Amino acid sequence: MYSKVKGTNDVLMENAKRLSSIEAFLKRVVGVYGYEEIRVPILSQTELIHRSSGDTSDIVKKETFDFEDRGGRMITLRPEGTAPVIRAVIENKLYTRQLPLKLFYMGDMFRYERPQKGRYREFSQFGVEVVGTNSPYMDAEVILMASTIFKLLQVKKYVVKINTLGDKESRENYKNALKEYFKDKLDSLCEDCKERFNTNPLRILDCKVDANSEILLNAPKIQDYLSEKSKAEFEIVKKYLELMNVPFVVDTKLVRGLDYYTSTVFEVVIDGVDGGQSATICGGGRYDDLIKSLGGPELGCVGFGFGLERLADIVDDNIDIYKKSVLCQLIPIGDDAKVHFVKLLNELRLQGVDSEMDYEAKNLKQHFKAADANNAKFIIIAGDEELKAGTLNVKNKITNEEVTLHEGQLIRYMMQVVGESEESCGCGCHHDGEECCCEDGHDEDCCCHKHE
Ligand code: HAM
């Protein structure tokens, strides 16, 4: 008997379905904001990961899966998506295209962490990276998009935490202030923090061991060391978020666990239930120096990453994205209509209109039960009388409107609904771009039969 490798998961059918529904949902949302997909390899050069995440980060110090391949090259399983995506941007000269590039990606990441609920060695991320923008408005838009995802998924009690690490000058001043503050308190800090004091004192603020100690709580705040430019940019981010009604808190201790961040950083956190541990579902921020440090041009970037397992854990099972849903449910009344509808079902599907019919249903009640289970948006129903007249009744389950259509009009009507054809006022006529003849009430000759 073999077992799975520690910290990895078999994603069984129900959970696979949940994850793929969430992925499809996220793709739809970021699509609306203009993001395009990019796929990059899981195997990375070790140097790329170490250099981008930073030698003082926990990820590089303790968590990367590094190994030598058979050709003697040092390889790392990607622990995150930003560095591999930026490597691809540079290697493929994507920065020569229209900027900003708005990219999204998803896939497995690997970190050698101590496994526990929501913390795995192999896990899945959905991320976005905007490349070639220095505008703080874009920082705010990325935060807005992350927060919108939580809202649309009806997640309750999430907290958007933001902070700024300022520009280079602000960070240097702040690091010096932290060194000055911590220098005679080192004995009270954990072993890792003692090392962080020498390598990158900002990291001390991110320490999980010392997080709630008095020393950390009283440490100098970055806000007191920001340059005027950094202050003004952070103000824009906050103003935009207020304008867009995104509730947020400024957390001056938020520094993030990767070294490439500059200025705006943020996390979306679910606070621990019943005093339990809080979980960071999404983290991101601006990283203006990374492209240049990896050999590319100087271009500002901002992005975020969602942990998909953690997101799936907090999304309620009853929300719409998990529910099966079809556009049309066909309900035949009688055997003749059933035979007729089998053909119609096939025609609708061939035109890309997702449709269902319950072959087993013995009465109307069972047909309607199937329509409910399928979350059908339209019910298409006909019996002997309609067959004779060559018509169908179409009921919109959302608006409760009903129209009677000639059978030949149905496919066009449904395609208008799915947005494949010309605009429709919803009456069911084919207007060919002309004004609808039945706009002010339906006239006698109207082909949609709504007036009948
Ligand atoms: P990160 O905060 O290291 O940022 O990871 C993003 C998210 O991945 C976390 O908020 C968490 O939900 C999830 N995650 C991280 N580690 C684990 C784990 N061991 N098990 C399960 N889930 C985990 C980044 O990775 C950056 N690349 C985000 C970014 C994109 N910043 C700018 N652009």
C-alpha cells in the first residue's frame, strides 16, 4: 500500500467539482476586468526563485523543493506564480506589446511547510499580474477586484488589510529605524528574528512567533518614514477604495512574506472563528523592481494570489456557482411532443444553447421537478395543441414572462438570450436590426405572437 506524499491531497470528485467551479468563476470575473491567461512551467531554475522571493524569506530559507536534475541543473518546484510569470514576460519580450499586460494564471505551487488544515506542501493558486503600470489606481483596482471576488462569492466577515512599504528611500529609512529600535531588544526575540535583524529587519514584523509581543506592537510604524510621494500614492489607493465602497483596514505591520514587494501590499483575511487561527486567503501588492532585477526593463507591476483550497473552504456550498444550471428545460406534454422535443433538444445543443429534457418523467410534476433541479432559466413547453399550431410556449423563470413562439423562432430567440445574435428586446421577433414592430404593445401582425 502506498500513501500520498506528506502535505499533498487527493482531490476527490466532489471537491474537484468545487475547485473547478471556483476556477471557472474566477476566470469569468477577471475576464471582465480584461485579464488574459498565461501558463508557465512548474519547474523553475532555482536561482530565479531564490533571487525573486529573497534569500531572507521563509519560502527560500525553509520551504522550497530544490533538487538537481539528471543534467546537474538546480531546479525548484515553483512555490508561487509571480516570478515564473515575470520570467516568461521577459523571456518572451511580452513587454513590447501594448501595456499594461493583464495576466492571470492558476496551477499547483509547492512549499515545504508543516502541513495542517489550509496549509499544504502542494496547493493550488489563482493569481493575476499587471505588468507595466506605475499608477496607484491600478493597485486599488487590483484590490477592488480581489474584494469583489469575496463579495460575489457571498463570503462573510472577510477583512481587506492594506499597507504601504513606501519607495526605496522610505524603506531604507524605516529599516534603519527598526534596527535602532530592536538593537537592544534582541534577547527577547525568537532565533529567526535575531537573524532577520541582520538580513532584513522588515521581516521581523512578519514573525508568527513574536507577532503579539509588546516589542513588536510598539515597533516604529512605516507611516512615519514615508516620503511625500509614497504618502500621496497611498492616499490615492485609500481614496479609490473608499470611492468604490471597499471596506479596508490599514495594518502597519503588514509586510508580506516575499522580498519583491514595494509600496502597496494587501491581504484578504478571514478572522478566526471562535478564537481560532485567522486564514489569509489572498495576498498581493506592487513589485516595481522585480522585472529589472531579473534582467528586464524597468516596469511597475502589481498582482495578487488566491489560495484555491483555502477559498473553497470558506465558500458556502449553497451558492449559485456550485449549482447545476441549464438555460432551457424542455417539457413535452404527451408522447408525440416528446418525440418532437428529442429533435428540438438536439438542435438547441448544436447551436450551443445548453438544454435538458427528462426522458424518465411520467407527468408534468416530475418534469418541473427536473427543471428546478437543473436550475433552468427557461421552460419550453408544448402539447398536442401547440404541435398542431406549430408553436411553443417559452417561460422565462427569472422574469416570469411567457411568450408563444413559432417553432422556427425558438433557436434564434435562445441565441439572442445567450448573446450570440443581434440585440433583442426580448419579444421573440427577429428584427434584423430594425426597430421592433411591437415595441409599444404588440400589433396584430407581430410575428412573436405575444399579443395573442
Ligand atoms: P502568498 O501570500 O505567498 O503570495 O500566497 C498567496 C496565497 O496562496 C495565500 O494567501 C494562501 O491563500 C495561499 N497559500 C500560500 N501558501 C499555502 C499553503 N502552503 N497551502 C495552501 N495555501 C497556501 C504569493 O504567492 C504571491 N505570488 C502573490 C502575488 C501575486 N503577489 C503579487 N502578485
